[in-house]
Amino acid sequence: MKNKFKLSNRLNLCAEMVTIGSRITDIGTDHAYVPIWLALNRKIKSALACDIRNGPLKNASKNIEKYNLSDIIKTRLSDGLLNISENETDEIIIAGMGGNIISSIISRCHWKNKKNKAFILQPMKYEERLREFLAENGYKMEIEKAVICSGKVYTAMKAVYVGIPQKIENYEKYIGKLGENNLYPAAQSYIKKQIKNLKNHIKGAQSENLCSLQDYYSEIIEKLQNFLI
């Protein structure tokens, strides 16, 4: 059964970052694909498939039952992590949302600053805001990788709380640790995407005569271009 269940490249990147034998919570689970894949491949001890809406949870429940995984994966209605207790999970997956929303979900969690928890995050936009939030709030980025899926490039990161604000350069807000993995094609694609986005930011700043902002973005672009092969 497990060989017939495949994840997209995007979701597989998140699944690969899960520690074997951990208890995971998947926020915004939708169809519960990630918990199901992890359970079928015996990567996890247990999983909570969570969503803020009942509709996605019904879809998740159907899929969980289809693969006979109800003893390992439980569904739960939860606004972010507000209905999840500290002793139920080791690693939290939040994928498919904006970086600002992910930051808000983490900030509202009352047990977020526990050093035995890990956050596996995949922002769809505003990645720079998420990286800055994590660094300022004492989270260390353990790993970050990029992947291409259906012609688009995505990033995923794993962060843990260390209790000390992390130093992050302005350009690192836009590529995180991908500068360390820049030899990979997906990382190159991601860096190029960020350069393109920054050039669009410059155009916006020019239209509003914001010279200092133009200089800021131009400086970051120059830094990012050093990582291109």
C-alpha cells in the first residue's frame, strides 16, 4: 500500500525533514497527505492532522480510514496550535500558508519556546518575514532546502528554539540557508526567483520615489547574485 501513495515534491521535502519516531502535528492538513505518507512509511509514532475548518478534516478522515491509519493519525479542529497541548507532539509541520500567517500561528502558541520542539515550515510567500521572525524570536534554522514542483520552486525549513536571537543578514532574509546549498539546481532557481521579486520591489520603490528602499533592494540583489553559478 505504501508504495502506491506518493507525495508531491513540495510536500515530500517537508516529510523528509521529520525525525524518525517522532510525534507530529500537521497544521492546515487538508487531505492529511503528509501524515498518511509518514505513517505508511513507518517514519512516525503518531500524528495529529489539524485544520481550522471541518470540511478539510472530513476529507482527511476519509483518507486516513482508507489507509487503515486511524490508530496512528487523529484529526482535530484547531485554530493553528491553540487546541494542541505541549505533551502531544514533538514536531510541527506548517505548509502551504504565507510566512506572515505561519509567524502568527507560532507566536500564538503558548508552548512555542520549548527546546524539545521543532517546526518544519513551508511558506508560499513572505518567506523573508518568516525568517526574520524566527531569528528575532530565538529560533535557529537547522536546515533549509528548495525543490521544484509543477514548474514552481519552493523552500522548506526546519527550526528549533534556542532562546537566543539569531543574527541574520538582510540578504539571508530572502534566501535563508540556501546560500549554503547553492550548488543544487532548485536552490539556484529559488535565488533567481528572489532576485526577480526584488527587482519588482525596486520598480515599486521607484514609482514612489523611495530612494533608500531602492538602494536597500539593490544591495541585496548584489549579494544574492554572488550565489549564482
